[in-house]
Amino acid sequence: MTESSKDKSIPGKHSEPDTPARKRKYIFVTGGVISSLGKGITAAGLGALLENRGLKVSLQKFDPYLNVDPGTMSPFQHGEVYVLDDGAETDLDLGHYERFTHTRLTRFNNLTSGQVYQKVLENERNGAYLGKTVQVIPHVTDEIQKRIYELGNDSDCDVLITEIGGTTGDIEGLPFLEAIRELALDVGWENTLFLHVTYVPFIKAAGELKTKPTQQSVAKLREIGIAPQIIVCRCEQPLGKELRKKISVFCNVPYEAVIEEKDVEHTIYEVPLMLQRERLDELVCKSLDLKTEPADMQDWQETIRKLIAPQHRVRVGVVGKYIELNDAYKSVYEAIIHGGVSNDCAVEIEKVEAEEIEKDEGEHTLRGLNGILVPGGFGERGIDGKVKAAQYARENNIPYFGLCLGMQIAVIEFARNVLGLQKANSLEFEPKTPDPVIAMMDDQRKVTKKGGTMRLGSQECVLLKGSRAAEFYGADSVRERHRHRFEFNNEYKKNFEKAGMVFSGLSKDGKLVEMVELPDHPFYLACQFHPEFQSKPNSPHPLFSNFIRMCLENKSANH
């Protein structure tokens, strides 16, 4: 390789780190017209199809915002924070990637503008650029490309699918688009595919779909130097041949490369099958010269069958403080649905605002539910409502499942109403409580920075022999993902045990309470970790499976 080909100061001269990467295929998923189109689900659905063709797939998400990661962002702004095994706090689309495929993701699968600029400025301060003027091109675009190459090599994948967040035309996304344009020159157009997800709106008054927004979106991409080879059209009504031809002609793609992605009727897990019917995976493999057998989606079809035509039905209340935003508890809702799949059961999720429970003591709001789940969260708003929900479940023998904060709520409720510690609380909500049954972890006391400083990622949990937790897992220990600063206060442990609460899961060193349960209750179990992050539609998490199973039994017992 010549020196000139290594010159990273010239746009377009971005050589790959090694020869094997030359054989790797790169798919870039962009979006146009509006946000929240479902680019992540489209990318994940394509990944599922390619995986079932025998290819090794990895996926990554680029987010143009300047936050270093979404860890400090409000759920109202961003939705849930999805936590990976290595402790990375990432975009919720990575949850779709893990649920739809078998790829195991790390912090390198999510990149934000904040991370890019932080790294570039660190390099500049350390003299890495040898006094050169630091610019968006080539230094920022180089850093973006470096992440693509590194992930491709580390994952040793056949196909790397990269989703570019935001909407084409946004100024903040331009460096990412320029970076992938340059990368296509480096690796060769024959190894690169640009897939554009766009919106074809239905104008009710006119009674027709309109393609002009799609045309404008593609035109924006082409101004940047990217010509999409495939256009995936999100729509509420079928496209029809004439509209496909129109998009084909005006957007300069073959007719068969105009893919209809109509709103699914039942579940997002229909998307891979829909894309397969549109022959998207066949088109991708043909474009990238990937020699594979057709995807065998029989297992996926059986999962969909259970979702669409289940034998049973239950109602589960999710009691939270961000209920009005569906994405705030995205993984929780999906894991509940997965638990239903394993029991051939449809789950009607009742979204319960915690503050509403405070008004009626839970009697009206929670009546008729077959199970109650309290998910994670931060801040004191709605805490009393969640405590009343836990009390209602305990006293009425309704299955209760607590996640992270949901475990702390179970502890606070038990302390107040069973141990008689009426002012028991968490130091997070009441710093002056006389009975801090939930306290800050020792290694968190001196932490001042908010981002990336909690107890994060996969940690070992040792299960108590003979406990229901050990029975459900069928194991002596497990690894689960965490995201918290506060923990059970061990000074109260003996009092809780005397009153009947079982500490069925502990950290490896035995110092941190990971799981609690009540053995005399049909299902009263809570964990400090987030099991929802390891659940898949075709491999439901055992805690969610057993929770829904007990909800079913609870329903049968009360009819």
C-alpha cells in the first residue's frame, strides 16, 4: 500500500484496516420525510432474514445528537435506555437488534455525535493531528468510518447493517451521511448497499397515497452523493403497481427495489415475514452477490401464529410514571408479550399511571387485572401509587413482578405494611427517612457525574437453592443486566426474613440483594436487575414466562 493511499487528510482516501474487510458487505439504512418511521425495526427485520440465510450479521446505530449517550436523557424525550452486557447505555433500537437477531451487542454498536466530537477533541488536545486544522471532513468523518471498520472486524460478520438515526436533510446528520458516502468509495460500490426508508402518506380527503415526499427525500440524499438502491416505503394503504412505477421512475431505482412496508396488523414481529414476501432479502443478496439459500422462517412463523391466534388471554397492569410514552417501557412491553408466546397466551397490557392509583387506593384502577408489574424508573413522582399497587397485589394474591425500582417498591411496601415501619422509604425519595430500607450503594456515594456512572451491565446473581427464582431459572446462578444506584439496606435483612420475605438472589460476593420473593404468595417476585433486556420472541425470558403462567392460573382460579 502506498503512502498516498494511507493519507487520511484527503477526503475519499479512507483505507480499510485489513484485507478481510474487503470481502465484508455493508448495508446503510437511512430515513426520510419524518422521524419514528421504524428504521430500526426494518434494519432488525432484514438482519433476521439474512441470519436465517446462514449469514453472520451485526448491526449498529448512529445517533446524530450531541449527547454522549442516552443515559441522562428523559424517557419523555428519548424513550427507554437500552443497557447492554458491557454496561453501555444505548438507543432503544439496539433492543430491536437483539430481539430480532442472535447478535450480541457492545458499546461499539451505538455511536453518537457526542462520542465522535469528544474523541476528535481529545485527539486534538493530545496532538494526534500534528498541528493540522481539525475539520468535519476528514477528521469527524474519519472517526465515524473507523467505528464502522472496527465493529466489522471485531464481530467478524459477513454483513454489517448500519442505521443512520434522524431524518435525511437534518444538518446534524450530514457528517454521518458524508462518512458512509466516502466509505462506499473505499470498499467498493459492489460491497455497499444503501437502503432508504421513507414515508408515503395517505391523504384521507383525496383518498390517495402521495409519493412527492419520497421523491424529495431521495433527492436530498442524491444531493449529498448517495443514491439509494432500495426504497422501503412505510404506508398505511397498499402501494399498488402505478405508485411503485412512479417511485421507481422518479427515484431512479428498479421497480422490484420499491418495497412496500405497510403497517402491520398485529405485531412488529410480522415485519421480517412481510419483507420476505416483498423479496427484500433476495434483492439484497443479489445486489451484494451473496450466495445463500432462501431464509427458513418456520420458527418465526410459529411465533407469529401464537401471537395472532393464542389459546388464552390475560390482563396485566404495568404501573409506571411514563405511561403516556409507549417507548419509555418498550423492552418491558415486548418481554411481557414474549412471556405470553411461551404460554400460548395473548397479553392485554393495561398501562396504569402510578399517580392515578394514589387517588383511589388502587381499588378501582387495579381491579380486574390478572397480574401487576412495576418497572424501573427514577424520581419520587408516583412512588406512593406504585407502593399501593404492590400492596394491592400482595394482599389480594395477584401475581406481582417488580423490576429494578419495582423491587425497591416491594421492599418499601413490605416494610411499611408488614414490619410496621410506616415511614420506611428509599433515600432517593426521602433523604431524612428514619427507616432507609433502600440506600445508596457504597461505591455510588462519591459519584458526581451522572452519565455512565451507575451499576451497569451484566452482573452475576447467585440463586438460593429451593427458591422459586432458582426453580424458574433452572440454575444456581445467572447473569443479568443492571442499571441502578440504590440497593436494599442489609441492616434490615433479618427483620425482613423473620417476617417471611425470602432473599432468593444475591450478588456473587453476597453483599447486594438481587432478588426477593414471598413463598406463600402465588407469584410475588422482584429483581434489582432488568431481565427484559434478555428476552426474545422465540426465546422468552424465564421470569416473564412464569409470571404470565401464574397470571393465567390466577385468572382460572378467580373464574
